[in-house]
Amino acid sequence: MKDIAELAGMTRRALSVAKVRGKIDPGDFKSVISFLTRAIVETRLRGDLFVPAAGIKRRGKKGIGGTRFSGKKTLKAARRK
């Protein structure tokens, strides 16, 4: 599941949701190939032409104290705990 999610450019949780909705059957090779092909083509059609097919885009974390990118807690978030 981890490798399939990485190749599709999505998280494992998103892949689990796709599995529950019947969009992919990890035990069926044809289903996996079909799903990966659709995921890669949809990524390219969204305009992300130069994003590697195998890789998840890094996004900034949004915490309680606002947007943060370093992973460090902001002063407000540290005081609330």
C-alpha cells in the first residue's frame, strides 16, 4: 500500500479511502496499474507537468497557532498545552 500510494502521489490514508470506495483493489494487478495510470494522467492534466510521478508534494503544516513550516511549535500553541 505504501509503494502504491507513493507512486500515485497521494497519502496512504487517501489510498485507503480509494480502496473503500472501490477505485482500487491492491490484490489485483490490473486494478493497480489502471489506478496508477489514472492518477498520473490526472496529475499531469491539472497542470503539474513537471512534478515527478513518484513522489508526494510537501505541504506546510497548519497548526493551532497558524501556518508553520518548520515543524516547531509556535508560542501560542506551546502555551495552550
